[in-house]
Amino acid sequence: MDPVTAPAPPPELTDEDASQLRLLSIFHYVVAAITGLFSLIPVLHLVMGLAMVTGKLPVDTGTSGAQAVDPRLFGWFFVAFAGVFIACGLALAGFMVHAGRCLRRRRRYTLCLVVAAISCMMMPFGTVLGVFTLIVLMRPSVKAAFA
């Protein structure tokens, strides 16, 4: 008969891991603020597009006759693209704030992992933060702390 072996206990979270999670949480807040700020840059395009749509900004199409394009259509493109860019940037900043809060509380491991991977696309600060977050989250002791 084989003796029944008890499963190995999960590794303990070290003080170094806890301090790194705390620092990553703070840096998530900082990078989220920078992301939110930079996502508001297209507000200028949004205002210009709204001015074109309402007719407050006179636009010369340069063509005459039946082939002329309505300037309001061009304004709607400005509004749509700026609105999507602003909404996506602010949503990402919100997710980064939430991930920072979850890192501090050691909750929602998968969400923190996904946000870290997505933040790798934002050069240079998001890339550094995402890579370091992924490295710390892959440690067995940190993974066990989230369970």
C-alpha cells in the first residue's frame, strides 16, 4: 500500500513580494493617471468636429457641383474617432486603477494579469509596469496569495 502524502502547502508570501505588490499598486495608479491625461488629448478634435457639425466652423470643400462632400459628414468622423479614442483611453485608465486596487487587496488575479498584459502596449511606462507586474504575478507565492 502506498502511504497517502499530504499536498504541499502553498509557499508563504514574503515581505519582498508584499512590498513589490504594494509598489506595483501605487505605480498602477500613477500610470492610470498618465493614461487618462493622454487619452483626453483628442478633446480638441472632438470640439472641432462638433463645430463642423453645428456649422460654427466654416469649411471650404474646394469643389463645386454634385461631387461636393458635406462638411458635416467630415465633422461626424472627427467626433466619432475622438469619442472612441477618449472612451477607450479612460476605460483603460479605469481598469488600471481597479487593477491597482486589486493588487493591493490581492484579489482578482486574472483581472490583474489581463490588465498587466494590455498595459504592455502603452510605451514606455505601461510596458515597464506591465512586464514587472507579469513577472511578480507569475511567482508561485504571489499566485497563492491571491487564492
